[in-house]
Amino acid sequence: MKRWIALIVIIALAGAAAGYVIDAPFAPLASGAWRQTAALLDDAAASLVALLGYGRAIAAPLVIGAVLCVPLLLMGRTGTARPLPGPVWRPEPLAEDEEAPPESPAAIDPDALLPRPVVLVRKARSRSRDWFGDSSWLGGLPKLAGIPWPRDRDGAPLPFAAQIDLAAIAAACPEAPLPAAGSLAFFVGTGAVVPVPAGNHEFSTPPPHLPPAYDEGGFPLPRHASRLSHDFFPFWPVDAVAVPLPEDLRDPHELGNEEAVENAVTAWLGTRYPLRAGPLEVQEPVERVWWHGAIHLARLFHVALDEASRLIEKRAARTGGARGDVELLGADPATTPLRLEAAQRAFDREDARLLACKAQHAALVQVVEAMDGFTADRDPWTPLANEELGVLRDVIAHVNRDCADLVRHHAPETIAQLAAFSLRAMVSGPPEALAQVSDAELARINAGYRLANRHQHEVFGPGGSSRAAHDDHRGDILLLQLAYDDMMEWNWGEMGLYQFWISPADLAARRWDRVSLTFEEG
């Protein structure tokens, strides 16, 4: 954008100088303070005409302007390499026993072009390579090299979400204003970013009392452990893929182009990967379900039962309040029959809801006990026999009919949804789990499910689509965006986005403790 502005300014000045020579002198027409300036310009025009002649004097400014424009035009030619303004870090290969020297942070040029968005594309799963040896990944456990696991203000450990290899980012996007060695580990909840030095580290042991990462809906809610049902997000290695953008979409001074950038990123990705049309599904009739799904369902029923106890307490309190209203109104001689009748109807309604909730609770207690016995000591990666699959179908039908209010937001409604959950776990899990995935299913997932559902997991870029969020972080750098993604069990409300932001000054100073985490509806 700045290149085109410079071209316009040069052309305008050259045209104005040629026009001045044509129409000079102007001093006789000027007045006041401008007369002296016009006289100087008139003298310069007259000297140029005397030196070059009238025609050449007119052409001279135009020729000079054209000569000045040539370097700017050459800088914009497609395929011409040129250094980008601002700090550039490049990864240097190191021996295994050699440590990277301390890096001197450099200031970030506010006029430099923004780095290209780097999309984190899930890698295709292969049966023949070490799935857990990659340097950038989503979910699973971090490799913190002995650095303490971050905690929130109350001391609770934070759920881990991603660890990104900075050398991979630098290789994909050399203009990235990040270190070129080591990695960054990202944690959700209240949010934290941990810098990890380069090296071949082991996965960190999770701290005691680590709250489960997410509930049955995929929400990371570490402060409400009683609602949560899973310890870690699925593990999935990623490739860092830089998306080329035109310079006008990377100009830091261009405002309001967030949607255009996102559309350009989506269009470019669509030429290389199939865009997602929806969540991973298993089609009915489902012929194969693994004990992993049945064990998961039993766990969800326990979560629903815990919630049911609290729901009964709330129903009982509302029923008690309605009963108290009836008694108070009945004791008041001024109460009209219509008002008393309305209060009685309200009590009858709340009492019926309480009785129904208690009946559903009693039925769910029996289901939980039966499912605990049904799933005890089962190998999660063994498929159910036909008779066992029939039992599971009957259980799902029973709870959806007789415990609907209690399980509606906790358990899947169909056996196909349960099978899809297990398929996602198997394709991202250990080798014994992957062995249960057919070649056809593995090929289907590798071909069509490497991107997130709508927005993408990415480093840099404008971040999502909400103007309010962008205005709050105008001028900040999007360090990482984690999007709604059913393959990661990131089923965040309203196709939401978790975004880690840092200011250029804090990034230059490597103040990772200054990173802020926001949630944006997609």
C-alpha cells in the first residue's frame, strides 16, 4: 500500500512541475506572502526553459518522475524477492548437544508489513510413523522441560491446549516476529503461555488434582470440575502453513479488513485442502461400536446424575416457595379467590415438575448402576458383540425417553454420535486404538478432516470475525487462535474462538506473562 502511495505522489509532483512550466509566470497573479515564493518558482522555470528549451523543460519533470517510479515498480513484481521491513528471525540448525545462544529481542517496526497468517493444519495419521514425536501439536500433554505447570489465581492447574515449535513457524514464515528456537505451550482457562527451550524433552507429568480439560460439550471449564468428564484434549500433530496474502491485506495501517483477510485465507486453503462441510459423522445403521464409547457413555451418565441432584434441590426450593405463597395468601382475608387459585396452580405446576424430576432421577440411578456393571473391566478398544450393541441401543433409547430432562445436555442421543466420538479418539490415539480404524475410515479422515470446522487454528492474522474483539486488540499480535473443532472435542459455544494476544512491545521483550486470552463467538 505504501509503495502505491509513493507512486501516486511522485506522478502528481512531476505533473504539477510540468504544468507550472507551461503556465508560468505566476508571481504577477499572486498576492501577499505567496508573491515572493511564486517569484522564486517563476525564476526556476525560466532558467529551466533557457537551459533546455521550452519543450524539453516541460518534459524534464515527467522524465525524472518516471525514472523515480521504476524502482518502486520493480519492487512489486511477482516473484521478486525482497527483504521485509522489521526484525526477521531465521532458524539455524543446531547439533543435538548444542544450545541456542541467548537471543537479543529487537523492537518491532510498526510500519512493517504484518506477517502472513500461519494456519496449523492437522497432519494426516499414518500407521507407520511415531505419532507422538512431532514438535508442534494440539491437545494431549505438554513438554515443559521441567518448567512448573501454570496455575490460575486460585492455584488450580490450567488445561493444556497446544504447543507450537517456533522453528517451524520461522521456517514457514521468515518475517514472523518470534524467536526461531524453542516452543510456546498454551493453556486455556484463565490462560497462560509458557516458553520452552529447544531440546528433545519428554511429555510432562500432569500435576495432582488437574481438573479435567472439558465437559461433554467441549467447554474448557477448569473451575467447575464436578461438571467435567475428560482429562485431556485429543493429541494431534500439526503442520505450520503460511498463507500468502497481497500487501494491502498485510498493511498494519489498513483498518477493517479482517473479513477480507479471513476470506482470502479460506479461499487459499480451499485450493489445497477440502474445507469442512460439518462434523465427523458415522452413518446409520451403525454396525460397530467399541467399549471406549460405552465406557464414555457410562461416565456421562454419572455427570448427568450429579447435575440431577442439584436440579432436584432447585426444584424443591421453587416448590417450597410456591407452597409458602399459597399458605400466606390462604391466611390473608384480603386475598381474592382468583389470586389464590393462580398461586395454587403455580404450586401444582412446580410440584409436578419436582415429582417428574425425582422419577427421572430414580430411573437414572438404575441406569448408572447397570452401565457401571456393563462396562466394568472392558478393553476400550474391543468392539461390542451384536448382543451387547443391542443392549447399548436399548439403554440410549431408555434414557432419552425416561430421563430426557436429565441427560439432554450430557449424553449423545444416537448410537451414531457415540460411534463418531470413539472414531475421533481412535484416529488420534495410541497404536492399539488406531489399529481398530479401518483403512477406508482412516483415508476419509486424512482426506477431509485436517482443517477446523469454520475458522482456523492459526498464528498471526486478524483473528476471527468480530469487530469488537479486533478493536479491543487493535495493534496487538495474534499469538495463537484455537477454533471450534469437533476433531479436537473443541465444541465451543457459537462456533467460538479462543485467542491469545500480545502487544508488539511485550513480544519484543519476550514478556509472555503479558499475553491475554479472550473468547470470541464465531
